[in-house]
Amino acid sequence: MEPIFSKFLNLDKEKQQRVLNAALKEFARKGYDDASTIEIVKEAGISKGLLFHYFNTKKDLFLFLYDYSMKIIKTEYFDMINTKDKDIFVRLRQVYLLKIELIHEYPWLFQFSAVAASTDSKDVKKELESRKLEMESMGFAKMFENIDESKFKKGIDVEKAKNIIFWAIGGYTNKVIEEVKASELEEPDYDKVLEEFDAYLDILKVWAYN
């Protein structure tokens, strides 16, 4: 991470977390152009002067957040995927658990990354272009690396089946993210969420496997 952000990175973890989550939430909800630094400092419980002591501009804060988010998603999500699990459903369950852990720590992380990836803001779009290509190429490939395709039903189009499974699980995960965001003050019942997720995996497994 760039030296200009060293003051922020030297803060204690709890204070960093407050600022990060407040900024992720505001940008995720409103996008870059409409996000308010006043709302960020109010949520984080710091002064506006202090925020700009750590980050010179709103643009600096946004780009820092994007780089920081991508680093977290890479190191605590994609890099943690165990590709030795060759069963696609075992792999996806593992991926889902990793994502839930990250949502628990950073509730707005994935929503922010999605909003940032699709932003049309002239202020930041150019800087994000090169950053986005690397992350976009990483996700799908890592999730389906070295999958045992012999388990699929004979005659099924395996690539299309993978896409259907990927979209279905992605849709369910987005639903959970929305529920987590809607109940910010209430801890989700992750055991119940996992039980429901397993039920969907079982249905997909019956459909896709021999």
C-alpha cells in the first residue's frame, strides 16, 4: 500500500475497521459521485479533518478502498480456495464459507467492489480500468480450476452446467449479502444460512451429477 496512506495504516485495527466499513457502506450505497464524506465521518465517529489527514481527497479515499478491498478479496478469499477439492460442490461450499466470513467482517465489501467495477464516474473510471482486468480474470478460473468433470451426468454440457451452478450460487450469495446489509444491527444466523445453502447445493447436485 502506498506510503501516503501510512498514517491510516498505523491506526489501531478497531479504528481502521470503523473508517473502512463506514466508507465502504457510503460508496456502495451511493456510488462515487453521490457519496458524502460527511456521512462517512459521522458513521465512523471521527472528524472530517481527521479523515482528510489520512486521505487527501475523496478520490484518494475511494481508490485506496478499491485497492484495499481487492487485496482483501485476493488474500482472504481467492488465495484461500483449496483447489485440491476437485468436487465442484465441495469447492463451492468452501468458497461460500470464505465469503460469509468476509461479509461478517466487512459487510459492504463485495457490494462496494461491484459498484466500483461498474462506475462511470469520470473522476475514477480511468484509474480503475487496469485494476479491474486482473480481478475479473481471477474469480471464475480459480473457482473451477482442476474440477473433476467425471462426476457430471453423461451427455450434459459441462461448461454450461458450470455456468448454471455458478450463477445459481452467485444469486443465492447476493441474496444473503442483501439480508446481512438489511439487518446491520442484528447478527445473522449463519448456521441457518449454511443449512439453507446446503439444501440448494443438494438440489443442484441431483441435477448435475450421475
